[in-house]
Amino acid sequence: MPIDPDFQLHRRAEAYGNLKVWKNDSSRLGIYGTDVAVDFDLCVGDGACIDVCPVNVFEWQGEGADRKALPALERDCIYCFGCEAVCPKFAIRVTPLVRR
Ligand code: SF4
């Protein structure tokens, strides 16, 4: 199952540094970020998004099997949608119209 494209309607947001993390009763880790959102419950940490992003939005978080791609600099996103296209788990949702 891919990331819920309407996660902002279906989940509650908590602050996570400069980002938000979106959770509901069925999420374990949650969705990190808003404009560039990564579902950490789906992310397998293969790094495809990190490799493809032309403006280095993502950074690694965690170690080993728990390693995830955090959209730490989502405000720098240029909306090329490369990360969405390469993610093998469809764990990423980019939403250009939502600004905070
Ligand atoms: S849409 Fe493009 S610029 Fe934005 S985070 Fe994804 S790969 Fe990077």
C-alpha cells in the first residue's frame, strides 16, 4: 500500500524539529514532512530518493535496518517529483500547493 495522499486529512500532526510528523492509530513511525512527506512505516531505506534529489532535500536518519530518508530540507524542494518516481515502496508524497 502506498503513502496515503490525503494523510493531512487523516492524521494528526506533531512537531518534529522543523518538520511535522503525521500519525494515526494504525501508524507506528508516522509520516515525516508535509510538502515532501515520507511514510517511515513504508520506507525501506534504499536511498533511491537521496540519490535522485537534485537539491539534497533528504538526509539519513537512523542506522542499519532502521535507516530512513528524512526530508530534512523540504523547503528547498523544486518539485521535480523524482523521489516519488524512484521510491520502490511508493512511500513519498510531494505536494507543491501546500505551503506553511
Ligand atoms: S520532488 Fe525532486 S526536489 Fe523535491 S524532494 Fe523530491 S527529488 Fe528532491
